[in-house]
Amino acid sequence: MFDREQQLRQRESLLRISRALTAQLDLGSVLDLVIEVAVELLAGSSGLIALREDDGRLHIRAASSVPADLWSAFDDLLVTPLEDRSGLQRRLQQVSLATGLPLRHMSALPLIFHQAHVGVIYVFRAALNVAFSAEERDLLVAFADQAAIAVSNARLYQSVLREKQQLDALIEQSADGVMIIDSRWRITTFNRTMEQLTGHARAETTGRPCAEVLGICSPQGVNICLVDCPLQRRPIEPNPVVEGWIEARDGRRRYVQSHYAVQRGSHGEFLGAIANVRDITERKIEEEMQNTFISVMSHELKTPVSIIKGYAETMARTDANWGKETFRDGLQVIVEEADRLARQINGLLEISRLQADGMRLDMSEWQLPPLVEQVAARFATQAGEQFTFELRFADDFPAVYGDLERTRTVLENLVSNAVKYSPDGGMIRIAGHVAGNEAVVSVSDQGIGIAPEQQARLFHRFYRVDNRLRRETQGAGLGLFLSRGIVEAQGGRIWVDSQAGRGSRFSFTIPLATPRLADHDESAADILPQGTAPEASGVVRLLEDTRSEEEKHDRTQR
């Protein structure tokens, strides 16, 4: 029997142990403390603590005076029910023989929390057991209860911590910007994508109002976050969405869409929100270009229809006596406008086929220079006296393999653009050379050129260069997009070299009919400075494309 003083000491020890256990949240530290105290309370020589895992089995997680490399020897002991005393004793003897540890007696303390079996504490003695008094058993049960609570709390904390780490990793690696704000609309979390979108480092955003950092603006430049924040409306929508423009610290403008997940308390009060900010600039630009395209195409399709209708109505008048020549001229205009309308419709159909990946090519072997001569001759007639066309192909230029009519479309688009964007005229040079197993065709002009930041988008659908000629020249922004599709469908590439104010050179490749190694590669620049074109106009000149001739010509132009 314990005397009263000994009982008080033990209960003080239990209280001290309970405080120490509840102060720990690291599972490893809790388990180490539990097994040490258990061995001490039971006057043991060694001990183990095994926790029940998701597979329903007990697994050793901490030990006192039992090396980790011997833990597997206790597997049979762990699966033996605690009610099977004889079985436990037999397993204990087998473990002692297998490990060489002095294990003559064992006490097992089940860890139970909210009627759930958390695990078991095993304490081993080197000597035979002496029966515990009632007070000792009460002390051990109280300790086991405290240990079960401490272990459960530590496991719960570990689970929450793991989930938080996973959530932090998801937020940090998200392709969208993620921002968490508190009940006062101040930023608490700011991921890497948000840093890239806004140009603000997360360290300087924490604690600042989100409207000050993000600042989503309407097309009129009004800061929506300041004057009409969806999180400050009453009542707050369940999952509000805001769209608008933001300006980064480096001056870049982005069109973003911000989705807010509102967090509420038990009484419906606003606790904060998670903002998912997505950069949809490309989509916005695409929408704007589509709207522009619809407007432009409506105009371009309407123009030939109006002309056809006007001439037809005029020629059908019964109160007029048209001469044969006048009648023939009117019919010719109708035919030309009908052809123009057909070309525009065919272009739209080609775009539709290209987007549906249904473009069929009529591949064959043919000569490139005659096709270039035909295209140049057509535009030389239409372009006016201020343009000179120059063709530069070798007399023995090899045959190519591709779709002749679609390659004609590519050439016509490139030459048409060269004329459109050369308001002061100049030389349009169409040159070709062999590079490896491909023919490289270049169309150069002396026009206004293209800024570097716009060159990357030139071959996108609906895109038109933003310059002073944009409103003055017709076009829907589909020519270069279609040209790229045709060239790439034939196995080639298309690109641009340009300098603002010094003209542009568009180049594309087409496979040779008979692959061969190139004798040389073109290195001379075809972008010529303004004012250097020959005075002759509307002339198509076919030159032999030899290296010495080209170098002489370029040196003369410069």
C-alpha cells in the first residue's frame, strides 16, 4: 500500500507529465516522452510504443533501449491480442531468444481516445513482475489516457501541418495567381504567379489592402477594387468575379479575371476570401480581334456585293440605252467584283479548314521561278509607278515539292502586304536560294517596318499590326495566319525580319523535289533603307541569283 505522501508525489508526477505531453505537438517528441515516462513508471528495462495506422495494424513508432534494427522481431507480438496472456508470454520468450534482450515480463497499456484504439505501450522488465496495487493501476490508467490524448493531438497536428504544406505547395506552384485576404481586405498570402503578374514582391504586399496592390481597372481606367469591391457589397455574392486591366510595376498591362471564394463565420460574418487571379490577356485580345474581324469582313464582303448590285441595277434600267462598250465594261466590273468576293469567301473557307485540321494539299513537283514571275507581274500592274519589282533566282533553281496553288496564296499574301505597308513605294524584292533540302523564298520591302514587340504575334489569327496604316488598309488579319498554316502543312517554316522604318523581309521554306546539299546560304540583308529604290516603276526584272551579283547589289544599295 502506498502511503498518502507517496500517492501525492505520484499524482504530482502525473500532473507534470500531463502538462509536458499537452505542450508537445511534434509527434516524434510526444512518442519519445511517452515511452520514457512509461518505462520509468513501470520500473521497466525497455519499452515500445506502437500506433495503429491506416492499414489497421500496429506499427512501432518509438522505443526505449530497443535498437531500431530489432523492431521487426516484435511483429508477431504486435498482432497477438492483449487478452491472450499465454500467447503474449510465448511470443515474448521467442522475441527474447531472437534479439538477446532480457525480456522476462511485459506490461501492455492500451491507448484509447474517444473509444478509438490509438495504439499500445509495451514495457518490458528483466525481472518477474510484482503485482500492482489499486493506486498504481489507477495511476497507469490515468497516464495511458493522457498519453492517448497527447498522441492523438500530435497526429492531428501532424496531419493538419502536412495538409497545410501541400496546400502551400499547390498555391505556390499554381499557374494562376492566388491571393488570400483577411476580414479587413488585407493580403496574408501572395504566391509566385501574383508576383509575376503585379511585379510586387510578396514581402512588401503582406498586410497591404488588396485594392492597392492588385487594382483591377475598368476599360475607362476606374479602379473597381476601390469604388465597387465585390467583397464590400451588401449582401456579398457567394462567389463574385471581377474582370479588368491591371498595370504591373514595370508598366506591363494585363487583363485578368479574379474569382473570389468568400469565407464566412458561424453567423455569416465575413472572415476573408481567397482570390484566384487568372491572366486572360490573350483571350481578351482574341475577342477584340474577332470583333474587329467581324466588322472588317462585313465591310469587305459588303463592298463587292454593293458594287455588283449597283452595276447590275444600272445596266438593267429600261430608261437608258447603254452602248456595247459601256455594257461590256460594266459586266467586266461585275465579273471582277464577283471574283474578289469568291476569293474572300475561299479565304474564309481555308481558315475554317485550317482550324479544323482538314486542309488537303495537292502535292506535286514544280518550278518555283515561273510562279513567282506570275505573282510579281500581277502586282506590278496593280501597284502603280512608285513600285519596282525585282526577282532574284538562279537560272538552274531546282524544282520544289508542294501545293502550287496554295503556295501561290502564300506569295500573294506576302507581296500584297509588302505593297500595302510601303506607302512611299520602293522596291519589292522576291528572292530564292537553296538551304540544305529546302528552298527559301523571301519577300522584302522598303515599307514602314514592324516593331519587335509585335513580330511575335504577326502569324496569329485576326492579328493586325498596330500602326498608322492599320485603318487605311483593308484586311482581316487572316493572311499571315493562313500563310503559316499552308507553309507548315507542307513541312516548311515562315518567319519575319524587320526594323521599324526600314522595311520588312518575310521568308518561308518549301521542300525541294530532289533533296540535295546547298552550295551556299543567303546572308545578305534584303531590308533596304528608304529612298534607295530605282526610279523605274512597274518593271519585273529576273536576275540570276549568284553570290557575287547579290553582294554587289547589296553594297550598291547601302
